Amino acid sequence: MAEKYIISIDQSTQGTKALLFDESGSLIKRTDKPHEQIINEKGWVSHNPAEIYGNTVEVVKRLVEESGIDKEEVVGIGISNQRETSLAWDKVTGEPLGHAIVWQCARAVDICERVEKMGEAENIRRRTGINLSPYFPASKIAWILENVEGAKEKAEKKEICHGTVDSWLVFKLTGGRSYKTDYSNASRTQLFNIFELKWDEDICKLFGIDPGNLAEVVDSDADFGETDFEGFFKKPIPIHGVLGDSHGSLFGQGCLKSGMIKSTYGTGSSIMMNIGEKPVLSTHGVVTSLAWSMGGKVNYVLEGNLNYTGATITWLKDDLKLIDSPAETEKLAKEAVSDDSLYLIPAFSGLGAPYWDSHASAAIVGMTRTTGKAEVVRAGVECIAYQITDIVKAMSGDAGVTVGELRVDGGPTRNAYLMQFQSDIAEADVQVPDSEELSGIGPAYAAGLALGVWDEKIFEKLKRVKYEPRMEKKIRDNKYQGWLSAVHRVLTK
């Protein structure tokens, strides 16, 4: 009997991965390739869309060839993508109109300020769930239309496509036959009304965008079209699962019910809580988005993003030279003086959720005569858990639920000290899976479920290590209150 395989494409900020899953849901092979980070003298961050597409085709071909499987046994494709990175291309030729603007790039800040002066910021938040910011595609696409030669003219003739990386890959992989995005990616554009579940014509108009030029929004497990990867497969393969990377991680973690929450630990962190089928606008400093739409049913999320979690450890290594590798942090944290009251506030580029103070400055607070290398390193590790706890508490307040379990993923989760401290400070069980590929696992599961390769028992596939709270309540409360006090010293508003 022939085996059935699912391929997941995880297109991230740094590169593109292809992941191969067998019929049991086991990850059996991975290939990847980085792409160029294009940064100019103004600090603008860009990617080459043609390079990303070429790399996508290449890593899939290598995945199949190096694994030695029969091509005919690949039955479906899933895609996850870096979410807010935005681009435009010619609808007729399929050629990109300049480079993609990466999510980190703030070149469209003037456009956001222009819209804010119109008094529309709160209206945008109430319709889209997210705060007006150059981080999101609305102003990025507007910048392309206003600054890239020929873009505005093509838009007026309806000869343009523009959106996020998922819609670019779907368009290119299907030979231009499919121009679609899913609900998770649409909800992060700042152009999508998350209550009416459609492109918001009024908001599009504010940014000079014709909603008729945006992709069709479909379920995350919909049929996005077929691809043969430039003739590599004899029979075209259906693309049946598309999710933004953080949403893919939430789905892969099995956070399918309201109140379930996950945190991805990377350079920064994305913390997401599934809040079910009814949206809740945050009053605690996080944002509301769509988790996904599966089988015609929409789920919403609360999300908070942090800029400096794993990046704080990089700072300790590359700038302070206190460690040679992140692996050293666990040992040093355990060696530090137990009652040293040191806090590191990593506001190197201000503070994001839930404080939203872009002018806050980084600081080390509470030094004593016992403060040394180990104590500074431990403070760098602990600030990751404190920041995530801030967001977990904000989400608990918005959703009206007590978080008893936090599902986590990403490289820093290998640090046992950090995971135990996270459990202690958040006062919740922390579940660490045996795989780091959650953003790729999510769309693979979505595709496999849609195609009948497996059922919902697939979510039991991941094995987990559980950390439970052990810290005394008085100690935990004192530590967390000390953190809040330290943060408020650096706030400017």
C-alpha cells in the first residue's frame, strides 16, 4: 500500500524550510536555504521576492530527492509565512514590482502619521483589532503604490497584485491561476475587518488601496490551487493549508479551544491565546486577530509581541561578551546568588505589549555588592519570563480566564532554568514539545486534516516535557512586583 506524504513550506524572515511528514505525522526530513537580508543606508529592510520563490522551489526539490521517497506519494502542501512582510507584483507577467518590505521595516511611518492626523487610528483598531503602525502591511502596500515606479498605474488598471508572502507563493506556485490568502494572514494586514470578515473598503480608501486588487480570502484549510513545482512533479499537488507562522504554531500546538495559549521563544516572542469564535477587543495592551478559519468556522486570538527575548541573550553574548554561547546561561543562572534582586529591562527599542512605550530605555535595576556576571546573565534569562508573564496576565484580563497551562516552542525552551522560572512566575504549567518546527507543523496538520491523511488524533503526536510551579507564593509575588517596579522606572508615559 502506497505511503502518503505531506510537505510543509515554512517561509520565514531568515530563510525557507521544506519539511516532509509521513502518514503517521512524523517529521522525517528537512531542507532549508537562507535568503539575502537587504538593508540600505536608511535602515530599510527588504527581501527579493524572486529569490524567495526560487528558494521555495529548490528546497522542496531537494527535500524529495534527498529523502528518496516516491514523488507520486506526495499528496498535499502546506505553507506558513513571515506574516507582515509585504510586496506587489504584475498580475499579468507575475514579475515582482521591486523588493518586498520586511515586517521589521518602518519606512512607511509617515503614511501612518498621515492617517493618524485624520483622526482614524481608533477607528482602524476597532475594525481590524490592531493598532495603527508601519509594522503592518496597510501602510507598506500604500508606500509601494506611492513610491515604486509604475505601481500606481498598474493598480488603476487592475493589473497589480499586492499582499503578503503567502499570496505571492500561492500565485507563483500555481502559475498565476490562484490569487488567495487565508484569514490568519488577512487579519494581520490592517485592511481586514475582523468582525465583518471582509476587506474593509473605508480603511483601504484611507491608505489609497483598491480592495479589488487584494487577494481572495479563504479558509486556512481551503484548496488554494495545485502546483507541480516547475514541472518537478508529474501530477500537480494541492496546496491545502496556509497559515501565518505564529498562527501555524498555535495550530500545531493543538491550541484549538478557547483559553489555550502558546508562546514562541525566538529572537522576539509571539504570545497567542485562542479566544474562540467571538472577538474581544483588548483593553490591556494586546491586539486581536483571527487565529484561522477551518471548515468555515473562524477562531479569534489575542496576541502580544515582544522584540527582545532571545535577542537579549544575543546581547549578553555579542555585546557584553559575558557568555560564549546561549547554552552557558542555564549553568550561570543556577550559580547566581539566590536573593540578588537584579532586573534587566530589555527596552533596547522601547517596550511593546502591553506597555507600548517606544521611548522607554533599557536598564539594569537593583544592583548590589553581590551583583556579578552570573547575576546579570540570570537577569537576562529571567526578563524573558517576566515579559511573557506580563502578556499572559493581560490576556487573562481581556478574556476573563485563568491560564493554567502555557504551551511553548522555540530554541530558548531548551533552557531548563528558564522554563522552570517561566512556570513559577506565570503560575502555570509549561509544556515543551519534542519538536521546534511548530510553525511548519501547523500548516502540515491543516493540509493533512483537509485531505483526510489523518484525523484530530494527530495533535497527540507531540511528546511534551512539563514544568510545574514550585516557587512559594510570597517569593513569586515579591519577584513579580519587583519586576513591575523596575519596568515603571523606565517608562516615559
